[in-house]
Amino acid sequence: MTNTKDVEQRIWATLNKLRSEMEFSRFHNTKLLEIIGITQEQEKFDRILNDKELISLASSIESFTPPLYIYNFINALSKFVNPKTHFDPWLTPSSPSNFFDFGITTAYCCNQKAFEFINTIFANPETKIYLGDGSKEMEELKTNFDFITSFPPWMMRREAIKINGLQAPSDLASTLIVQSSLLLNENGKAIFLMPPSFLFNEKVKEIINKLGLFVDAVFSIPTGAFLPQTNIASNLVIVTKKQKEKTFIAELSNDENTNKAIIENYKNRKEGKAIQLGSFIEFNEFKSFNGLLSLNEMQELVKRIGYPPIGLTDVAVIVNLLKAKDPDEVSHLSNSVYLPKIGNSLAVTIPAEMTMKNPKNYFQIQLDETKANSTFVANYFNSVIGRKLRESLEVGATIPSISKAQLQTCDLYLPELKTQVAIVEIDSKIEQFNLRLEELKRNLWKQPKSFHSIAKELKNINQEEKLEHWIDKLPFPISSILWRYYATKENSKKVEHLFHFFEALSEFFAMLMLSALVQDQEFYKKERHNWIDNDEKFKEWYFKATFGSWNILTSRLSKSVRRFYSDAERKEFCKALFGNPTEAFMKMLTEKGIINTLLTVAELRNKWKGHGGISNEGENKQRVATLEQQLNELRKFIADGFEETKIISAKQGELEEGIWTFTAKELVGAKSPFKEAEIKSLIGLDKKKLYLSHTNQNKPVELLPFIKFIELSEAVYFYTSIESKNVRWVSYHFDKDPELNQPADNELYKVFDFLKQSEKRNS
């Protein structure tokens, strides 16, 4: 049986029948059964589903079960060796050798239940399985192997042993990979599923080098691949006895073409056209794939500013991790920067400005006054480039942090001191200007009679030009509506266009967040209860969506994304779902102020509609002023959230060595024709769909079809409702044809599946 959906349905149908029995009441992880159903003959799968004892065993055995694409990738790697002999020191029901033929297999399984399950389901005359601890038993093995695979336990300690006279690592997974790799034939390969900590364990790297082993490749597995078991990122690590100049690295994907390109690049020892498709590094210096990506993105960003690199240690006099327990106890040094070692808090120049209570979470970096200005460097660390630098230095599985050693290796891109000081002075003037504006605003409401003098002071500020500039940075679906408001002088029309804008924005934000979250459908299914209301009165609300219903959905989505993004363990996974956007973009999506503004505008609309009748010019003028206040608030919260993000419509494209190159229209600003740009992508793009694309990223996010772009007229339509099996689409900017009524297609009904209330499964 190979159809994943059929397999899932059969598993859940079986489990639902067994829910009343205690041993099955808490059975949630079905991944192992799914892999068996997809990879094994149907007779074997039927046997398990018809045997309560076997299902019970599958539910009670703890083992990591990766997605199917990981198994297929390991099987593809085995073809490099064409193994006759195979070894697994830590066999579990999820181990690859249960599903693929790697030759005559020797394996150790230390769990009695797992041992029984494997022998019952995967019995193979060419496999010798021993009940015991492989790390202890393999010391007696005298055989070498062509191929070794294992999914060892993570974070499990073991008693101290020596391997060829060297002290073994303290964690069992690292001990197993080192011990096992010594049993390789000269041309053999060992493939282990390892936790992130393996890559920043300097002692393990030292042992590997001393024993004459070589880490030939590291294939990063994205965060979230093992949900719901764990959210931690992981790596497939390949060890050989053959030394090579550098280690091959890449990032695996659930996209078959991407993984095929990675296999080819690894086989040919070739750099990929994107870092995810293959690159070469010094293994001893490699800490994490995400860190390398951040460093690569930072290097792309610094090309724009054009300043030369300079080592931190070349401009720093002192770099210390603070030891004080309270900011008041910190001994401040002149021209110092206080840089957080964890999280996204701001770098500051005085201890009193620290936002984290514990100074032990900060480095104190005193700078040479002849080379660097502390205010400039603090702002540098807080900039987009500086944050990418900080991300590239972080290591750690659960709470990534920067070590002193890592920090001292980094480069900064700084202008000469004179320019640094000039930039700081300009920044100070901008701040003074902002403070003066705040002061004028306070004075206006303290002394309304002084409005003439305040107006005079503001005369040189052309607010309309600034608004136009901001409109031109917004995505076309919403900027086109806002332009209608800006361009008309008629107040009643301004009110109408502003209401259209706010309602469309709510739907637009919901679309962006849903489109990202459904990228991982397992994750979506698990979390959907946070934003889909099971109240019967909201059932199928999307068939006739309203401003209020979009606001409810957008609010819940924003709250959930904010929670995922603030969770140290899920932050990288969350970013990946959105296509790795900027901090500004994520801050915008999770900004409570935007939701509050949308809710306020919805209340205003209901209130004004409730009054009925035709409003006079005076009322319209007042309403415009009220809505413009909300627009100003919104503008403050959106800020530069869309600056590095575009909505794109792809045209023709070519696939070469795993990278797609597309010509695409960037739907930005209020006016067409749109700028065309070259887009590099790891995934194919459908010219009938729209995508969310971020600068220097190569995984655009397909947008759910809540908006429709008609290329011929360059008009955008928003989904509003289903009426008599037809979809009603509305354009708020295209007067020639403002409404479309078209039959609903399968793509839209697939989207509705995501918005349906959760199926009630007993748990």
C-alpha cells in the first residue's frame, strides 16, 4: 500500500474502534504504523491492524520515526556502497534496515518489546538481531561492515569507557557513532541520525580526528520533521574512513527533486547552486546549518553597505561574560556594548538599559576608542545585518546561545570612526525630531488654542508625500485599495475605500498566516484547534465571510504565531514555515496593535451602519478623520514589515541542477505595470498561483487562493462568499469589472478543508 492518505485513514479507523479500551485511549503517534503501511506489503500491514497485541506494541515502544523522505534518502545513499554487510548498534522498530535491504545485517536491540515486535513484523533470514546493548556488545565484534545505519537515543548518558585508548564521549549517541564507524570497511559508510549537540561538541570532533575517522557529510533535517515526538532539528551524519579535504553539507527537504539534486551533488562532490543543495565546510568549524544560512544571508546583506570586514577582536579591548547578579552591580567601562548571549533583546551601551534582568546573559565588549563607537556598534548588532550575525553565532538545541569563543571569531562591517560618529549624530537628530513631534502632539491637546503655532511648525513636513511613499511599499492587493482612498477628494468615497482596505487587510493577513502554517500539515492538524472555533454557530462561516469573522480568525492566528515564534524551541521551525522572513515581517504579523486596530474599525463600521440613512458631508469628514487615526496607528505597526517581502506571480521558469530560475512579476505598490524580477527557487512555482517571497531566500511560500490575480488586466480580486455554488470575488480597485462570479474549483474547496472545524477524535 503506497497511498499515504489511505494508510492514515485505515489506521485511524482501526484506532477509533479500539478507543474504548484503556491501552489505546492515549495512542496519538501513528508515524511508525504509517511508514509500515507505505513501505511494506499490504499483507503485513493488514496483519498489524488486525492484531490488537501488535498495535499495542507499536504504541508502547518509544523510537524516533522520521518522515518518509528521510528513509528514501538513506536508501538512496546505500546505493553508493551497494552493501553486502550491514550493522545497526541500536535497532528500533523505526530503523531503516527494517524497511530496506542493506545486505546481511547484524543488529543489537536493547528493548525486549521492540525486539519482539521487530522479529514478528520484520523477520528476515539475513538479519541477526541480538537482545542487548550494542555499545557494550560491539566491543567483541571482529567483523567489518560495508554499511552502518542507526537512529541512536539522544541525551542518554552512559558510564565512562575508552575507545582505542581514548576517553569516549559522555552521551551514548556520540559513543555509538564513534565505536561503530571503527567497524567500517575501507570504502564503507556509516549513517547516523544525530542531535544538534553533536555538531558543537568539540571533544567528539577531537576523538573522531584522532581515531582516523572523517565526517564525510552532514545532511540537516529541518526543525519540525519529527513532530509530534519532538520539535528539535537533527542531522544525518555520514562517517567514513576515507579522508577528504572538506565535509559536504546540505539541507534535506520533503521535495523529491531537491533531494535528488542533493544526492547528485554529494555523489559528484559538487557545490550546489544554493547552499541548501550542497556546500563544503571545515567540519571542525561547523556548528549548525541554520547558523551557516544566517552567515550566508548576512554576507549577502553586507554587499549592499560596502564596508570592509574587521574582526571583533581587532576593535575590542575586552570581551567578557558578565558575572554580576544585578545590573546595578555591573562595573561599567567606557565605550562598551552589552550584547545578549541569548534571545533577541537589544544590545545596549549602559547596564541600566538591559532588558533582561540577569546580567549573566550579557557580554561586555569594551571597544577601542580610536576604532569603534559603542553607540554605532550597539545599533549595528540590533540591525538586520547584526541580527543575522548573532543568529550565525548561536549554538544549542533548545535555547541557542552565543559562546565567548564564537563571538571572538566574528567579523563586523564598519566604516571608519569618523563616519560612525556622523551616522550616530544623524540618528540622534532623528530621535530628537521624533521627541519634538511627540512634544507637539502633547501640547496640541494640552493647549488646543495653540494649534496655529503648531501647524506653522509642522508646515515643512509633507505628510501626504510620506503616505504615498509608504503605500508604494505595500503589496499590491492592499496598496491598490489604499491608493483609491488617497487619490479621491470625496470624503464619502474615502470612508468607503478605507473600510474596504481594513477588511481586505484582515483577510490578507489571515491568508498569509494560514498559507505558512499549512506548509507542515501534521503540525497544522495538531495546532488548528487554536484558531478554528468548534462552536456550531461558526460552522462553515467561510461560505459567507464577513469583516468580523476574518478578524476573529486573524486574531487567533496572530496569537498562535506569536506563541510559536516566542518559543525558543519552535522559533526556527516557525520562521521556516513563513519562508525565513525578516524579524520586521514576523513582528508585524504578531503585533497585537494591528489586531486591535482592525477590531476598532469593525466596531466603527457596525456603529455607523447601525445609524442608517445617508451621512452628510460634516459626518463624512469626521469619519475620515477617525479612520485616518486608525490608519496612522496601523502604519506605525506595519512599519517596514513588507520592505524585504514581495507577493510574486511567476511566469516562465527553468530547472537546472535542483534550482528553478523564474521570471516573476513583483506585485508591489499601487500602480502597474509591475516590475519583473529573476527569482531563484528550490521549488517549482505554478504560474496560476501567487507566492510570498523574501529577499535572499529561495523557498517562496504558496499563497492559499483567497485572492485572485488576473494577469491580463492586472486586477486583484478578494474571495468574499459562495453563492449558489458560485464564488463571489470582489475587486476594490478595478472599476471596469469590480465583481466576478465563477464556479468554485477544487483548489478553493481544499482551502476550506483547512478552515473546517476539527474532526472530533476521542483521546
